[in-house]
Amino acid sequence: MLRRASALLMLGLWLLTASPIAAQPTMRDPSRAPAGSYALEPRSSSLLIRIPLMGGLSRYAMRFNTLSGDFTYDPGNWRNTEVEIAVDPRSIVARNSAFSRAVQGYFEPDKYPVIRFRSTSLAADTEGRGQLTGDLTFHGITRPVVLDVEFKGVGADPTGASARMAFSGTGRIRRSEFGVTAARLFADDQIDLVFDVEFVRK
């Protein structure tokens, strides 16, 4: 009985402290999404990087825990939406804490405290699937990158206060192009990006 009560207590605490449940999409047409200014919801968003090790034999995944971003949305001109995302390089987390600190060191966060992406163009179909081009500033170097993106839909905020829009996507960069060359003896040059993000209307 005591064990069952403890389990119920832990479940209750988890429900109270867990991130809000993502809004269920009510509409997937980007031309009908509500207009306005949107801000990234960090508790419902994630950015993972995957680095091939030992010549691609395996891929090691890490996560950035601190993201921010925003955009202004016009449903009548949605392909011209300009989004900006900022990532704290200190927030990267690996399965091993020592390796997390090592990777943070490779990024030199004291000198380059922000990883920033600013979109410049979007080529997408009527359902919001396509390619988002932008400038990525990483480790003090800015280069163009192309991300494959998908609009996942818009829905009511779980609190009922506003609207949420969700997106997912992938991309690939070469870290050597941004001057990050440490660990090259065991880690490949390419970095795969995987993201799922939600934005809440302000």
C-alpha cells in the first residue's frame, strides 16, 4: 500500500511540474493561421544535434535546452515570414556530463555566447512543407543554411489564452565551416539538426 501511495504521489508531482501538453492541431492550412506576433515556447520545443562517430558507425545525440525566438505572422503573405531563433551553446546536454562540458568548450561560449539563425526565404507548398533558407551564426561565423521544414498545424493554447503554431524540421551543417575542429579524430565533420518547435501568439 505504501509503495502504491508513493507511486501515486510521484505521478501527481510529475503532472504538476511537467511541460504543458502541446495543443492539438485544429487546422493545418498556413494561410488560415491567426495573424500576430508569436514567441517560441521553450518548454514545448526541442533542438537535437546528431554527430556521426567513428566514420559513421554510430550517431551521438545531444540536446540544447535553452531556445528563444519569434516572428510576426501574416496569413495572407505567410511565405515571407521572417523567423529568428537564438540558442544558448552552454545549454547543450549529452548523456555524459563530462562530454557535455567538453562540447561546450568546443563552442567557446564565453567568446561566442549565442548561436543565432535568421531566415531569409521560404519555398513551401500550400500545406507548409518546404525549405527554409537563412543565415546561421555559429562560433563567430555566419553562413547560409537550408532547413527542411513542415508546418504541423495551429491549435488553441492549452490554457485557452492564445493560439499555438507548431513546426518540425531537419538540417545539416559542417562544423569545420564554422571553425569548430576539435574532436575531429573521432567525430565526423557533419552535424545533423532535428527540431520540433512551438510558438505562442503574444
